[in-house]
Amino acid sequence: MSKRVWWILGGVVVLSAGVYFGVNAMAPRKPVSAHEERIRELFAAIDEPASDFKMLAPKDQRQWGIANDTTVMIHDPSLQITQIRRWPAWLKRNPEAPPGPGAVENAKEATEKLAALLPKLGLGDLKYKILTAHRLETQPFLVTKNGRQEWEERKARPRYMVFFRETHEDPRYYLDGLREGQVEYCANSGELLQFYINYPEKAGEWESIVTEEQAARKVREAWKFWPEAASVARTTVDRIWMHYWTDYKLRHETPMSGGYVVRGLDAKGDLLCIGFVVGKTGEVSRPDCGDLPDLLNWSGEIRRYRPTELAP
């Protein structure tokens, strides 16, 4: 075959390849959803490689993705970050080592790392207060003893945990309307292990079919089953925004509405009893007295936190 024929055949091959790659370059690519784009941005914000990234099935109005054994979750309508989980995968990939350059040495440094992290996650304008910050050197493990399962505290990698809660300029915002979160850092490396914050609730119209006096009377009636109620000398009533829904699945679609928190104090002013009234229905919710459960302690906090280790 002559050189001229070879040149012609070679040109045809090159031309065909150019047409093939050109057509493929022009072909429309699968569009990236706003959810995936936001989740990828969050992976980049925490410097987590996402080469094996994939989206997972939506979960309860939340979208999430996974890469490098790290999961990132966002609230569907608002695209707000709700969770980052690198634990326990990061600990398995990184054996325990002595404190390094980025180590967290005390609770105050952990809160400073949180303040630096929030803007990276799109929460730079969040107004919040620290509920508690402390060092952990144990971890609960589920074990079986005498045929029964129970939690047992065991020595674990030292970590720092910080709990925080959103503050709001409207004093009526209470438990249901304020975002609360937590962050966990590896003490020896300073690496982020976990982050969580709930998504912002929608506020509707503050309305109530009962007055403050009626709300107090309803809650006092509900308290009568507790012996501590006999020692209540004074009752306080405050308006709040609260979430009320008849079906849990409707929570994400139901805006907050009006409500009341009623507190029963003894002669010294100490809190003995507490209860809530749903403004829309006049229904009494969560009345309690005495040794309140972990979900609601004396000061009205959502959980019973251990004392903070922050310096005064």
C-alpha cells in the first residue's frame, strides 16, 4: 500500500476521533441537583476527599451523601447543614497518636474551633450560646451481661464535645423554635469527628384560643397528680412559639404557632413544676413536677448536660 493511501487512512481515523470526542463533549451532561452541589461544597469545607462520592436515598425531608466513609446531611427545603459524621470511620483509619500540632488542649479551644467552623458550613450568622463544653475519655458500649444488654462506659480516644443553642431576639422562642447542636473533636489531632444541628422551624401566626389565666389554670389542674404541686406558691406564664402537630410526618410542613409555658415556683422561687399549653387547641402538653426527666430539667433546658469545663 502506498504512502499516500496510508496518509489518507490516517487522516480519516484522526477525523473520526475528533468527531467522536467533539460530539461527546457537546452531549448534555446529567445535571447536578442543588442538593448534591451543596453537599459537595460541605465536603470541601471540611477538607474531606469526595472522589467516591454518591448520593443516598432521601431521609425524612433530608438529603445526604457519602464519601470516604463520611456522611453529610442537609435539610431539603433550606439546604442547611444538619449533620456531618466522620466517626467512627476516621478513628479506624487514624490510629491513636500523641497530641500533635492541631491538638485541642481544653474546652475553650474546642469552642473556638466551633466558632471558626460555623462560617464554613454556612452558619456564620447564627447567634448562639454555649451550653456546655467538656473532655471525654470514655464511651458507652452496649454489652451483654447475664443474658441482658446494658450500656457500659469504657476507655476511649480522648475527645472534646461542645453543645450549643441558638439565641433569638424574640423572647417567645423556646424549646421547639430554637436550633440546638453539638460538635465533637478528636483531642490529640483536633480533627472534626461529628457535627449536628437541627434545621430552622417555620414560624406561622402566633395565635391562641386561651388566655394566660386560662393556660395557668389548665396546667395547675394537670399538676394535681404530683405531690410537689401542693408546695407551689406562685405560678408564672410566658408566651412562646411552639410546634404542634397531630402526625409526626406533618411536622416538616406545620409551622410553629402560639403557646404558653407555665412554671410553678415554691415560696423561695425554686421551680417545682412545669407545663405547656398549645395555643391552637388549648391542650396541656408535657406537664411534670418533681424529679424531671432528662428531656426537661429544672432550668428548662432540653437535656440535662454535665457541668461545663470552661473557665469562668
